[in-house]
Amino acid sequence: MSTTSPADRVVHPIEQESFRRLRARLDTSPFPPLTRAVVERVIHSAADLDYATDLVMAEADLERAHAALHAGAPVVVDVEMVAAGITRRETVCRLKEARSGPGLTRSAHAVRLAYEQVGPGALWVIGCAPTALEELLTLDASPALVIGLPVGFVGAAESKAALRESGLPAVSNVSEKGGSAVAAAALNALLYHPTTPVTAPAPEEKP
């Protein structure tokens, strides 16, 4: 597990310019801090401003997930493509060991294997397989957060609707779009966000 703090991250000038242009085209200032961070980084990853109204999340859930993440909670991903986008934290992905069976996809079996490994309290990042998200919802996983952003015309929107109906702390979106890059971006937004509020310097005392 990486011990690098958000403050140690060096932001590339191209990324800085990308966010500047994003904010010039979309006013994200009304969003609360962590919601804004997730919205901006997802939009940045996909160059798709529509995510500003497509994403669904609650700031209170993000605050608790942010604390859990920086306290060392495990991060589980459904596919290696999601893991590849999360470069500052080790992740758990059990897809290679998973096997399909009657009524069970490899992605769903991988979720079972991962839950056996990490137990409750993990952050789950699902960006590819709707069946992985559907399987997670059948488990008593007590997640710190579910980033449920699978993509596709079959089952993706439905699985994300089921996630919202479950009442679990989550980041999801309403439409069929999503994918590994945006799912990883949502997790990275929490990783990169400061762990303590940035306060203004105290005014100098007059002699």
C-alpha cells in the first residue's frame, strides 16, 4: 500500500491546463468539495461534460469513504484496466483466478473471491462488468463505498439503478456509459484530495 500523501503529488502542466479549460466551460463551484473532485476528475478522464448531471453521489458518503481510504481500507477492482488507472494504491483484482459456471460469470465469481479475501469495509471500484456489480449487491459486504460505473448496453444502467436502490454508499451514474477509466478516476479523486482542510494563513500581528 502506498504511503504517499496527496500533498506529495506533482501535477503535470498539461493536467493543470486541462482542468483550467474544464472549469472555464463548466462551473463546478456549487458542488461540495469531494463531490466536485469526483465530478471534475471523471469529466477530465472522459472529456465528457455530461457527467456533471449524470453522476449520482452524496457528499457525506464520500467523506466517510475518503477517511476509510486514507486509513488504509482495501480497494477492490473488477478488472485490471481499472487497477491500471489507480497508480498510487495497491488494489485487489481476482479475475484471473475466477471461473464461470452455471448462472455465474467470471466477473461475478471474482467478486466472491475478492470478498473472501478482504471482508467488509473495502472500497469497491467496478468499471467494466455489470454482473460484478450485481454480484456485489447480493453479498453482505458492508462497503465503505461502491464506485459502480460499469459500461454497456446490457445490464449497465440497470445494475447502477439497483446500486442506488440498495442504499449503499456509492458513486454511480444514470446512463449506460461508464468504463474503467472513469471508475478509476472517481477513486483517484478521493486519493488525491487532501486529508485535512486547507486553511488560510493567520493574519500577521501588527507591532
